[in-house]
Amino acid sequence: AGRRDRADLTERLEEVKTMVEQRSVTVAVVGEFKRGKSTLVNALLQTDVCPTDADIVTAVPTVVRYGAEPSAAAQLEPVDRPPADSPDGGAVEEPVDVDRLADLVSEAADPGWRRRLRSVEVRLPHRLLKTGLSLVDTPGVGGLESAHGIVTLGALRTTAGVIFVTDASQE
């Protein structure tokens, strides 16, 4: 790719090489609202890490990866302007209680908090995650709320794969 002046392919191959060397694979779980994305993540991990509710939906991406102890951290928009050279846009990480995830990542969250919330990262000591797999529970796409679709598309930039969740009630 380098000899053929394909800088785009060279860059992508370097990204893939780094991912393979780290033994890290991130898979996003996407689909329309209320189709069971959070339920699927919970079933794969055999734990209730992602909140599920009949009325309230996930509003921000929830990244679930391996950690020796259960923990969670919110990735927040900075109050002040981030430095121009900041790779993460100046995101501020704030530890949060794992037991409060439902209050943080759902539409029922405090609006002031949710406006600043980019994502939540949860770490769990699960054997499936220890292999390098990370799962991303995303907000539903489609419907009248296009902001959720934009958030989900943004989360896909960092993933190696996608599981699309649907049900048999629609074409």
C-alpha cells in the first residue's frame, strides 16, 4: 500500500495491526428502539450490566470491557473548551457507581448531566471480556429522534464489528 501511494490503506492497515497486537475487538450492538440490544448484551455476559426497562431507552453508548474489579466511568464533555490537539476532544472521565448505570445512561437521566455525557465505560471480571472482546450497547436508531442515530454512528467509528438486533414482527 505504501509503495502504491495509498496512504489511506497504509493508515487503516496500521490501525488493524495495532488492534490485532492488542488482542482487542470491539463489537457494537445496534438496532431500532426497544428491540433488545441491552438484553442481548446482558445475556451474553450473564449479568444485568445494561439497564433494561419497558418504557425507558438507552440514550448514550455503554462500553463493556474487561476489568479485574467491577467499575464504571462516565466520559463527559468538558465544561471548558478542550485543547485543539486533544485526541479525545478533551473528554473528562469521572468514576461512577456501577449500581447507578440505569440512572446515567437512560433517557430518564438528569438532563443537565446527560447533555455532557458522551458514553459510559463499564469494566467487569468476565471470562468472555478477558479474551479482548468489548461490547458497546448503543442507543436505538430510527424513529423521530435522529440525535440517537448520530450518537450510534459516532460509536461505530471505534468498532471492529456490528451485531444488528431486530425482531421477527417486521420485514
